[in-house]
Amino acid sequence: MIVLRIKKKTLRLGGFLLLCTVAFAAAGRVPTALPAAATGLKPVYSVERSDRAIALSFDASWGAEHTEELLAALAENDARTTFFLVNLWIDEYPDLVRKIDAAGHEIGLHSATHPHFTELSPAEMTAEIEKNREAVKALTGREATLFRPPFGDYNDDVITAVEAAGLTAVQWSVDSLDWQGLSAAEISRRVLDGAAPGAIVLLHNNGDHTAEALKTILPALKEEGYRIVPVSELLLSGESAVGQDGVMRPVK
């Protein structure tokens, strides 16, 4: 059975495919995507593109010891990216939020308190999203357009709540696993091996070796002809379809 759902010029194609990525939690840190239910609603994992555009994204929900170094590496390589921020982090590091925005990086929403959204009621999801949206706007004056569910945890109700808030739900196609304490070389290898046109890379602002890894990743991507863009610039404009594989494709 194929389910067609049209919203804001986007068609979401349904089916019965189970996502099988497995999450491993670390205390206070954000794991990779949890398995999703077989539904017709999917966030964007990657984008079908004819050019070599790729998006790096950083989740920020704990700590900031390495964020200045990370921002310096991005600036040195003239790379703009997307930071998905949680209110718990925003409240503790408002100056860094302003610095991220002033550097030209995009800020996406990542909830107020970083809960498992599939365990919330629709009203609770909406409250988490709106508090997060308000916190970002208060510091930057900007309206966020993207939302990444905490823990990558979603179902139909989550995607519905995100879209009802006028946001696009975003996951990732390349997981650096930097939150696991991998070395800079291991992080770099995972990212560069997984790089592909239209890929969305998951990193964390406070990974132990993420900033160091960027000093290898960014020049290598550019040498391979990639253009590094914020997630919103990677997404397609006009009518597009997000299939059960999570790939956003143009409707032809």
C-alpha cells in the first residue's frame, strides 16, 4: 500500500519498512537513531541531489568545552552548518548561541528538555517544541525551520506534531559516533567514508575529539569537491517526496 501525504509542497510516501538502526545510550549524551515504527511518515535522512552538496549538523545538549575550537575550525574552512540546540544548553550558554548565529550557522530545534518524544502526548510535544522555538528566537531573533527529535526517536505522532508546528523533521544519514569518545581519526574516517551528495552528517558540539576531527574532515570534503551547506540549504524547494528510506527526492 502507498500512502500519499501532502503538506507544504512535500509528498511523503508510505510503506511497511522498519528502520533498523540501533541506539546505544551514554549517560548525558545523545545516541544514534532509535528504530522507528513502520509508518508512512518519515523525517529527512538525506536528499537526492545532482550536485556535491553535503550538510554537517551538530547536536548540543551537554557541555561546551570544545565549542569555541569547533567554531574556529568551521570559520577557518569557511563552512556553514546547522546546530540543533536544546533549551537546557541554550539557557546555560546564551553567549555561545549568539556566537553560533553571528558566525552564519543555522540553528535548528532539538526540544526544551531532551525527552523521548514517543513517550509524550501531542500536547507535551507541542509544548517542548514551542518553548524551544521561543528560546532560539529570544536570543537570535530568528524563526527556526528545522527540528531534530531527541535520540532520533519518532513515530507518526511526532512527525505530525513537528509538521503542525511548521517545521521539517530532520535525522541523519552519516553518524560520526563522536559521542562515544572515538578518536579524531576514527571520527574522520566514519564521516569521510559515509560522505555522499545530499548526506546529512550527525556530530556533537562537545564530542571529545570532534573539533580536532573537523580539521581533517572539512579540508578533505572540499578537496573531494563537496560544498558544505546548512541543512535547510540542502533540502529541496518545491514539490518533493520523502520515501520510507528517508531520502527526499524531487517529484518529477
